[in-house]
Amino acid sequence: MQKVIIIGCPGSGKTTFAERLQKITGLPLYYLDTIWHKPDKTHIARENFDKSISEIFKTSEWIIDGNYNRTIEMRLQQCDTVFLFDLPTEVCIQGATDRLGKGRYDLPWIEKELTPSFIQSIEEFPLNSLPRIYELLEKYRKGRQVIVFKAREDVDEFLKSIS
């Protein structure tokens, strides 16, 4: 496990897991949200985002935290380990709610509310994103360790197993 991607629904616990995994493995951790978002809540150009990801690929070890459906395939092609958070929608909405008002390493601002569009993106994730993610996982499974978490307890058990 030297080149790791962590993908899944917003609010599922990807970033918390990434931080815990980084502490155990010592691998450098990159947050896609930090790369994509500017402090004024705008974002960088797609070309610059892709270039930043490509620069990470040039290094020998990394953890990349974040979904960003458009770039999942390019990350799958480069990684040796995939962690997919496929948790129930209500767990993800609760996770997103729980982080309101808290400072985070992966965002340059503090979220104060869940917008209707953000809640909708969580609710639609199982229908709009997961089928394609599973299709890509099947396509790139060979030579990669793929771990799917279906519950928060799965995450804790995994981390205990490698500590």
C-alpha cells in the first residue's frame, strides 16, 4: 500500500479515514478539496486540477482523498490500493451534518449549513455515481487491493487490523 485513493459519497467519512490512515502509514496525504477549492469558494480550472493530480502521481507514495467523479479513472490507473466508502445515504447525511461549524484540513472555509443541492448530491450518489465507480473498480481491479466499507464499523476494524 503505497499509492492509495479514497473515494465515496460526501459525508461518508473519507477524510477522517484518510487522516487516520496517514498517521498509521506515514504516507503523504493530499486532499482533492484543498486542490480544487479556493478560499473564496470558487475553484481552479480543470486543467490545473488535473495537472496537480498528475504531479502527485510522479511521487512514489501518496494517499489521495476525495471523489471527484471526473478524475476517478485517472486515479484508479495510478493507484495500488482503493478504499471505497459505500455507506447508507442517511449515514452520509448525518456525517455531513456532524461536520458543520468545524474547521477541516480539506476545506479552506467552515461549512455552516447543508445546501439543498449538497443534500441532493448525497441522496443521488448511490444512483448517479456508485454504478460507474463499481464499473471502474471492476475494470481496474487487477493488480490493486480494493476495500469497500459498507459501515463505519468496517472502517474501525480495518484500521485496528493495520495498527
